Amino acid sequence: MIQGSTELVAIVGSPIAQVKSPENFNRWFVDQQQNVAMIAIDLAPTALDAFVQTLRGWHNLRGCVVTVPYKQQLAGSLDSVSERSTALRSINVIRREADGRLVGDIVDGEGFLNAARKHGFNPQHKQALVIGTGGVGSAIAYALCQAGVSRLVISDISHERVEALGKLLRSAFPAIAISAGPTSLAPFDLVVNASPVGMGATRDEGPMPLPEALMATLNASTLVADVVTSPAVTPFLAFARRLGCPIQTGPEMALAQLGNLGHFMGVTPLEI
């Protein structure tokens, strides 16, 4: 039960009903008998600036997880951000310091790799395809490069965003082969949908981020992952599973990065 003495963390975005962080965090807080709780905030874009100022004076708020569509918008509103957030111009977590200063980082990539490693995926010298160049897709692509993939292919409906992310990654990781637009999925060890395509789908034959003809070229040993949390098994994952591929769901990633997010906000250990 939330009390006057309860310390809070939040998750902010819009829409917010689909996020898994509140149930993951609050279950952990209860299990560990911590007087901390997470609240979900569905925030209108017009209230974003006022929200940042409110955070500075919110004494019992330790931090805030940031989800779509505010990852890029909030990155420029904080007092300081990590090196990777600076490079990607994106954040997904804010820590409120005791003096009201706001510090940001993006740990989506770390959380994704935490989940992927539980499936036996080791990024070193592997080939990966990341679909989507928004905040989460860029963070996953950056983390894969940091972890030592040999080849990274980026896909997005926006050619300009693909070029911008590719340029950033080639500059930061010159030894890695980085390109766009796959013609076949057969070479990849990992294929991840980091776009919102499939969110809210109710049928296996719903929208997918790649054409079915291209999906049909998947190798059965390829780990196929999705960041969409609702439904857990998107049409994209259902298609891959029918081909015999191992799959990684959005809720798995959300749970795997709980420690990364909580540790940054100062409410959990890094390893949970």
C-alpha cells in the first residue's frame, strides 16, 4: 500500500496502458519489502515541459522511466546525460538527484542483450538485423556494436533515419560492417523488430515489419525478437515461430532491463 512515506518512481509516455514496467517493478518492491512504488503517467505532449519542471521539485520521486514517444524529446531537457545518450540523442530513464538535477541514460540496449543472452545469444562476431531506428532501435543497434557483432543491418521506413543512424554507428564503430536494406534474412543470427509494428494486434496474421516473402528466408536457428510488449507474441514472432525459430518477446526484454533501470534510479541492485 502506498503511504505518505513511500518513495516513488514513474514511467511516462503515451499511450501507457501496454507497458509492463509497473507490474514488474511493483512485484519486485513487494517481494523485497521495499517501501517504493512505480506509477504510470500517460502524459500529453503539451504538458512535457511542465512535467520536467515538476520532476525537479518532486521530493519523493527517485526517477522516471521514459517510453514512447518522449525518449528523444526529453533527452535535450535534462541537466546531463550519458555518453551513449548524447550519441543517440535519446534516453529511457531519468534519475532525480537530491538537489533536483535530472540525469538521463538509455539502457534499452543493455536490457535487450540481457534477455538475448538468456536465450544463449552471444553477440560477438554475429550478424544482426535491427528493424526500426527510433529510441529503442538505435539503443539496441548501439549495444550490439559495443558487444562486438561483425555485421549490423538497419531497416526502417525512413531512408533518412537509416542513413543518420548508419553514419553515427560507422563513426563510433569503424571495424563493423554496417549497411541497410536486407535482401535475405538467411545470414542473420539475430533479427529484432524495434518498431511499433504489431502493437495491439490480436491475430497471427496481423501487420508485420517485414514482407512475408522476406520473412520466409529466415534460418530456423536465428533468434527472432520483438520489443512490442502487447501482445507478447506479435504476428512477427508468431510467423518466426512457425518457421521453427527461437523467439524473444517484448515482456522478456522489459523484465530483463528492470535491474538496469532500477539501479540507475537508485531503487534496485543492478543484478536482479
